[in-house]
Amino acid sequence: MIEKLPRPSPPALPSSYFWTWDHSTNWMLDDPGMQTIGCYNPYLKRPETFLTDYQRLIDFAVALGVKGIVVWGFLRDAHGGIDAARRVAEYAAAKGIAIMPGIGTTDYGGVYYEGEHPYNLACFLRRYPEARMIDAEGRRKPNGICPTDPAFQDWIAEGMQWLFREFPLGGVNLENGDFLTCCCPRCRARIAEWPTADPAFFIAQALGVLPALHAIAGEMGQKLITWATYTGFLPGTPNNPVGEGSMQCDRPAIVDLAPERAITQWTLTNMVGWSGGDPARASLATYLDDGAPEAVLATARWPREVRPPSHRSVGFLHQGSQWTGNRYEMVISTIKEGCLRAHRAGLEGVTIHGEVTNRFIPWALNYLAFSHFIHWPEDSLRAFGRITLGPVLGSAENGELFLELLAAAENNTLTQPQRDELWQRGQAAASNAIWPPDAQLEPWRFWNWLYLTAGKPEQRAVDNLL
């Protein structure tokens, strides 16, 4: 069903991808080492599960028309190192999916995230302890490399070039370590001569990321070479609502110092929202018949005229993940808003997490919504139901009705006739759920979930993995 979804070519947001950590990407559910939260986590699953998890996610990305998958922990001794990473990359390349290793430049592991390898950050710091960052009190930091250290600049450039020689990659996702800064004399001198009034963390990002970007400039164009800003692109004062480490300037210097074909990944998490900055997202009913409601097109968080200053841009949404407090939340309306606003602001893509299996219905709905709105960002929820959800549920009518009932349930406005209709749909789907050989389990799983969590409010706590 899902593997037969209709897709236009090309999509409206063609550079859209999933973001994942290896330790918490759980598409193979029978492994005792699964984790659901964290960063810097050890990999506790069986080594072979790494391949199974990502093969399943890759297959699903193909079905959804999603371009690529960021893999943090791509190179890690605990799940097979170079050999396992190559198998994942080759499997993805054969299916047209861009594997994008998550690479820390001055923190977050380096090119080889964890293990004894020349391009691992901890190994580098053991060899060059004098390259550690220095804090404001003049002390060496336990982690983090000074971005102006000459040995670092050679190391990160060589490591990036090795990465693309070694694996059939479709891109890379660079981070420097969030808001880390170095206060050594070299870095202070670079900050003092910086051409624009950027916040210190933006300068540190530029110093750490630029050597890596320039080293692989020849890979840019068709490949997704992205780097994370950790912030949105609303300029202004430090008190703007974009969040910690806000841009604070109209055009950071890195925009003009980086290769033009590099893609800037802006954080949209705190830019989306409506009603003049109210953090509550729009209800599903808002989008049911209107794909571009005025209420979400111009807000204090994202004024209509604000566009990213970078030459190429994508947006990252954290909603429905560990980073926003609810990894298992259904966030269809946020995905819809993010895709709509990104498309109108000229972004090339939108990124969401891809860690939770689609066997969990709220995330199956998130993935389907993401698939639809990166292709048709202006569509209404009803159009999503007819075109993308409909094939999963057996007909366009079923897809549209499902979203109509879901929107009513969210607003606690389900009528008794609607509850009766929901019950009848679930019963009809159950009668067809025969295994094997005539399995039609997907419609039953969706209707049964909606009935148990919305049609019978007293059973909202039921296990949603049904």
C-alpha cells in the first residue's frame, strides 16, 4: 500500500530528509538495546540491528519520496565500523536514497563518531592535546577542538575527503557542537577582525565548518551537503523568539564565506506557531479545507516577508521528538505548517526525525503527512487524505473521512453519528484483516487506533502500537 503512493516529479521541496541517531533509530523492535532518548549514548543494540534498522528506514524513504537520511553515529566500532557503514551506504545508494553521515567538526565525535580511528575526535585530542578549546577563564575544555588550530584544520579537511572516497554517500550533515566557543588568543583575534557583527557562537560555527565545507566543495550540487545553524533565521535582537543563540544579525558572514552550493540547515522548531507567537500549533481543523490559512502565514515568530539569507536553505523541525519532550506525538499540523512556510520562503527542503517505526500509528501519520506536504505544500488536509492517506486505507473517500474524524476528535467535537461511522469503518477493516494470504492489515491498524484513542475517550490510554 504505502509503497505505491502517487508522487509528482520533482517535489516542491526536493531536498527533504530524515534526521536520526543510530542508537535511537528503532525500526527493528526485537532488540533489548533499544533506546528512545539521548545524545552521546553508547550503541547497545546488536551490531546487525544497525543494518536492519536503516534498511527498513531506507525502504520507507523510497516509498515516501524522501531524498535522504542523516545518520549520526554512522561510523562507530560498536556496530561494525567501516564495513557496516559501507553496507548501509551501498544499500541506500542502490535505491536512490542519500545517506548523510552526521559529522561533528569541533565536537560530536568528528568524522568517525566512536572508535579507534585517525578521524575520531577523541583520538585526535589524544594526539594533539594542545588543540583543546579554551574557556573564558583560560582553562582547557575537556571536549571540543579549537577551530583555529592548524592541526585541526588539516585533520577535518582530510577526514571529509576520506569519507567521500570511502563510501558512496549522498551528502553529509555538519555540526560544530551547538553553541561552543573557544577563547584562545587565535580565536579572539579572529573574532576581533570578523567582517560582520555576528554572535560569538556563529563565528565559532564558521571557523569550524568552513574548512570541512571547502574540502568537499567538489561534491556539492547534486549531493546534500548541509550544515546546522542551531537557530532560526529571524534577524533582530537577542530577545527574538527564535530561541537560544538567535541569529541577531541580518546576514551572518558564513553565508558569503561558504561555498554557494552548500546548504544551510536552519532550525524552524521555534519559528512555526501561529496566533501572533502563541506556541500552540494550529488545529487540524484549521487546514481541513484551507491549505494556506491566513492565520499561519504571518506571525511574530515568522513574519511573511522573512526569508533565509543563505544561498541554499533547508529547515529542521524537532517536533514529535525527544528534543521537544514527546517522541511519540502526532504533529501533522506542525509538519504541514513547516512545509507550507518553507516552500513560500524559498527553502529547498524540510527535515523531521525518522527514528520511530511506522508501526506506531501517530508516527505513521506524521510520515505520510511529511511525504504529502513536501510534494504538495499548499494542499489542504482533505487533499492529503484523498491523495496520500487514501491508498493506505483503500480509497480516497476513506482517507478524507479519516482526517475529518481525526480533526473532530482533536477538537472534542465528534458527534454520535461520527462515532458510529468510526466504529463501522473499524469493523469493516477488521473483517478484511486476514493473515495470510489476503492481508489488509494497514486499514485495520489505522481505524482501530483512531477508534480506541478518539472514538472511545475512556480508552485513550490503550497501547497505541496496535
